[in-house]
Amino acid sequence: MPFHRRAGKIPSLLAFRFTPSVPGCQVSPDGAVIEVRNVFKVFVARGDRGGRRAFLALHDVNLLIEPGRFVSFVGPSGCGKSTLLNMVAGLVRPTEGVLRYKGAPIRGVNTDVGYITQDDNLLPWRTLRENVEVALEFRGLPANRRREQAAKYIAMVGLSGFEHHYPHELSGGMRKRTALVRTLIYEPDVILMDEPFGPLDAQTRVILQDELLKLWYGTGKTILFVTHDLVEAIALSDQVVLFSRAPGTIKHIYQVPLPRPRDVFHIHAHPSFAEFYDRLWRDLKEEIIEADLEAT
Ligand code: ADP
Ligand code: MG
């Protein structure tokens, strides 16, 4: 396979003194809830004239994620961000290397994590409340407990009164809130979000960013969040992981220099914002330009 293997250094999110913030959350000896070590991913696609073509999507990715952190992934399109989330969810296996969740290698689907993608995947034949209750049904919770829990979570995102609406009767923002609480209700310690607010208009996006931060802050949940929007990454995250152009590897991990709780509506006004944004954009732009040059 045409890739060069080199010993991977773990870019350390753990350089900072750390106390597990999820009570009882198991971690690896490094104190990580998610460990990615020397991960390579080769996809084999159908090439010209029926042949097969190997494509290196991820190249020696190393990452440790501490529990309770909000971590964003940014990088040029096609650099393997979604592939890495899929690996954490156990939907895709690495070609080489290992991923561990709470210290144990990920084998098969990782049902312990919640996953929210760009599409909300609501079941169209179910009402909002029935969609929110799905995971609790799988857990075998009795109907009255399900109803009680669903009502609590629906109220958290301001959707009380819409319980009996079907997805097609809801706005984009309401559908996204429903998808969010449908995942939060089963209380996963780790939530994967792949460009979740991508399809929304700019104003709804910021409102949902604010709601997400309020729902998350203080819970100790770990969030891995993929976005193309650097302002969104800065506003939400503790750390931003910058991927190189394909084949993707981690170019840099930044600590976001903004205190919490954050005001996403006025994030630009923070004195550290402009300098941090410029640095992030400069480093990302370099990768995008190189990727474009390589494609031409
Ligand atoms: P990103 O989310 O950063 O845009 P992806 O992880 O979706 O990137 O994809 C990384 C690369 O791997 C892309 O070139 C994509 O076309 C390729 N890829 C992803 N999934 C598959 C697959 N199942 N089969 C073949 N190639 C794939
Ligand atoms: Mg993607």
C-alpha cells in the first residue's frame, strides 16, 4: 500500500492537568475517554475499467480526548473527519492502528455513543414525542416513564406543545432540536456531531449553538463536533483539532482561549477572538490551497 508509516506522536490534549469530569466515567490509563493511536484508513474504491483503487483517507492519526471536553474537528473537505467519527462510533474499522473507548478497543458498533449527523433522520411516521422516545423504547422503559422523560427533554429545547406534530410539520430548527434531545435522552457520555447545524440558516444556527452550549455546560459529557465554520468551532469548543488536507492527519490542536460560559451571540467581541480566529484561518487556508493545487 502506497503509504509511509511513521511512529506517531500523540498530540496531547492532556498536557493540561486534568480531572475526569464525568462521575464514574471509565478512562484509559492516560485519562482519555477516546484514544486514537497510529490510525490509518485505506478505502478501496472501484477504479477505471472495473479495477480497484486504494485510497488513503487517514494517515497516522493520534489523538487523546479527555472526558467532558468539547472538541471540534476542522479541515478541508475529504480529509477524513467523518471517517474518524465513524470509527469512534464503530461503523468503520481502521486499516491500521487502534481506537479505544474508555480504555477498551472499539470492536463493532459502539452503542455507548450518541451520533448526530447533518440529516436529522427523524422517523417521518412518528410524532415528535414518539421520535424522542425511541431510545427509551429500546431500553424497555415503561410508557409512563418514557412520557415523563420525553416531556422533560422536549421542554428543555422549548418544544412543549409540539409533541404531537410530525417531522414534516416542524421547521428545520425544530427538527434539529428534536434530533438533539432524541440523542441526549439516553444520556450517552460521548456525543458525536457531524456538521449538525450545516443545513440551517445563519440565525437559527447561532440560536442552536447557544442552546447546545446551555444543554451541555456542566453535564460532563464529551462532544466531538465536526464543522467547516471556524467561528462555530471557536464559540463552542475547548479544543479545535485541525486536520491536514487528504490523506488527513492532525496538523495542530489549539486550546480555545475563551472563558466559559460563553456568549455565542457576541463571541467576536471577546478580546482574544480575532487573534485566535486569524491563526486558525491562516493554518486552515494553507491546507485548502495546497489541496486545491494538488487537485489541479
Ligand atoms: P470529511 O468528512 O473530512 O469531508 P470523509 O471522512 O467523509 O471526509 O472522507 C475522507 C475521504 O475518504 C474522502 O475522499 C471520501 O471520498 C473517502 N471515503 C469516505 N468513505 C468512503 C467509503 N466508504 N468508500 C470509499 N471512499 C470513502
Ligand atoms: Mg464529513
